[in-house]
Amino acid sequence: MKQNVTSREYKVMLQKERFIGSQDDLLQKAGEFWNDFKGVIQDIVIDTDGSLNEIEKERTIRFYDTADRRIRKNNYVFRERVDLNTGKREVTLKYRHPDRYISQDRDMTAANVKNGKTKFEEDIKLPFVKLYSFSTKQPISNNKNLNKLNDLGKLYPDFKKRLKSYQKNEPIEVVGDFTAREIVIAGADFQIRNSPKVEAECALIAWYDMQGEKDNPVVVEFSFKYENEKEKYDGETSQRVYDVFGRLKEKLAGWVDPDGQTKTAYVYSRAS
């Protein structure tokens, strides 16, 4: 079944050393990055608004996999998020592949359909590498165990059919014994089309090791995305966004880490 690409999200890893410090320091550096970023894209975009100055989310994140990392080897990612303010838990199963038609050829429906939120999106990283991401997130209770494959299979029924050598009682574990404390900073966007009005929302995400130094981020990512539920992305708008993305590496070399690991790659590197 054809899935509409409902959002296009561009991601770039930043020099994490530039963001060392307290939460106030992090916000200050995020604001400095935003000022530099909007300065180098002002001749491309129609307008910029706000700044990266709002802590939108604080949560912990864990990834789960089998001992032989078979979930990821089959192009899936399974993660848990816990909101640090409310304690609410949610899990996400994501399938990613560079071929759109392979990615969409599965059923990502949650077992409890009304609680699941499914999306099909395009993830883009430098220089211009695309992955199609098909994912569903859903809330889970505080006493829900995530100890074996069947805990995952009960939440996402199609997964049991797709994973090679699925054994329901096979243990799953926290990848790399790593828990990230994530801070999401938002509050900024840039306009890329007038009629209809299209804006790209921006965010800066910092990850800290819950067992490590609280002021020393292990990963920092900047992202922006624009959306259309019907997948109506015109060439002029897409060209503007493509040019904005190019400016990041071209003009912001002091901020961008072109060889930096993505968040998922970092987690799995902890397990190697």
C-alpha cells in the first residue's frame, strides 16, 4: 500500500564540544548557532522567526535489541522514551530503508490501534543521503516489561512475521547499557513558501549519558522539517530547502561535524 511522505526531515550532527556546560550554557550556544544559521540562509528563505531558546522536551531514551543486534540488522529500531516531567512512557518501532517501496511494504500498526500514531517520512542527512522511515509510537504503562521479543511482538503484530528467526522468548536488552537524557530545544522556524505558507520547524537535540558527566553532551543534532499530509512538495520549495541544507556544511563548518555519528549509530557503537 502506498504511503504518503508526510514530512521531510533534514538532520546534521554538530560539534558536541561547543555545547559543553550547564543548561543555561546549552541554551546560549543554541541561540548562537541559530543566529549564525539564519545569517547564512537569509538570501534563500523568505523569513526566519524566533530562536532556539525553548526547552520543549526532557526525557530519557533507551534502545532495545537482541544480543546479536538482529532487530537493527533487519533495518528496525525499537526505542523507549520516558518524559522526565510526567513519567509517561512511550515506545516506537521504526523501519528504515533507502528504498521507499521496501520501507513502506509492511504493516506498522500498533496492537491497540487507537493508541498508535503512525507516520511515513523521509530522513535526510549530509551530504544528501536519504532514508525512508516508517514508524509507530504508542504509550505503554509503567509496569510494562520489555524483556523479550514477544513484549515487542505483542505491541506490533506484524513485527513477528517480519523478523528473521523470531523466537518469542528470546531476551532483548538495553543496547550498550546506555540511557540518554535528551533535551530538545525548539522555538525557531524559517519560511520557504508564501502561498500556501510553508514553514520548516527547527530543533536542536542534545544527548547526555545518564551515568556520565551531566554537562558534557555525547551527541548534538540540529534538524528541520516541513510537512504535507498529501505529499504535495513542489520543486521551488524543495530547492530552497536543499540549498539551506547545503549551506550548513558550506558556511557553518565551525559548528557542523560532517563525520559525527547519528544518534542511533552512537547508541549501537556503545555496544560494540
